[in-house]
Amino acid sequence: MPNLLIVGPPGAGKGTQAVRIAEALGVPAVSTGDIFRQNIKEQTELGQRVTAILDAGEYVPDELTNELVDDRLAQADAQAGYLLDGYPRTAGQVAFLDGVNERRGERLDAVVRLVADTDEVVRRLSARAAEQGRSDDTEEVIRHRLEVYERETAPLVATFAERGLVIEVDGIGAVDEVTARILDGLAARGVQGTPSVQA
């Protein structure tokens, strides 16, 4: 079963594609944002620690993020593979994930990188902000978020590219088209799973 990462700029449709690809391959889509939200909602010990950090306006440190991911990947549904969305985001997290995979006797199979034209992403996010009435998402703010993403993610993508793991996929187009491109790219690498059986 495959162990995968999906990366891409805000507005590239990463979350949507993560769920679809995971379902097609029969592995769980693991989003760090969702893990944080779930632990906070359930008020677990980890959730309470995250809440205290966020309430203080601080960033969640690597070790806590690593702990949450480690805990999630230890669950039964992730034993046969996973698709991580939003993690790793730092070199330290990459090293930690390598250790987790080593402990599992596995390795990372591929990193799907959704590529999207900046102007198109700005247009998408601006439209979404208008629909949701989010006046704080101005074009300037969106472009800044994209710059931060590029700055932070570029070194990680380079690391995975050196290992020959990166599959670049055009993230612009109809949702089904993008999903098909990703699955084709993975299949060309010999990465296939067992699709979830729909009831």
C-alpha cells in the first residue's frame, strides 16, 4: 500500500484532491489541520496543549505536530498506507517522518506536487473569499500567502526531488481531470492501491 504526500499552494485544490486520491487508493487522507481540529474538539491531552499554544498566538512546535502525526499514523486504518496533506512542513518534520517510516519498515513512495499558475490561484481564492464574505483575504494578502508557501515548501520539494519522489501535476482544470492526472502520474510510477469499496 502506498505512503504518499500531497503538496501545493493555497487554492490549488489540495484538500479536495487528497480525499479523492486517498479514496481511490484505499488509504486514509491525513490532514494535519483536521488532526488539530479533532483533538481540540475532543479536548484530548494533545488538543489541550495545542489550544494553549494557539490561544497564546504561538506556532505549534514541530515536536507537538510530530507527536500528533505519529499518533494518527499508528491507528489501524493507516497501517496499510496513508496520504499526508499539510505535513511535513519543515526539514525537522521530514526527518521525523523518515524515522516513522523506518520504524514501520516502509518508505515514502511518492510526493504529488500540484502546480498552479499564481494568477489563477489568486483569482480562485479571491472568488472564494468573496463568496464567504472574508474581507481579510485581499489580493495582496493572498499573494503574500503564496510567497510564504513557495519560500517554505521549495526546500522540502527539492529534498524529495533529490530522492526521485516528486510527481508534478497541473492542478488547474476540472476536479475530475486533475484527479485523473494524479492517478495516471502515480500509476506511471507503479503506485497503486486497493480502492475503497463503495457500499
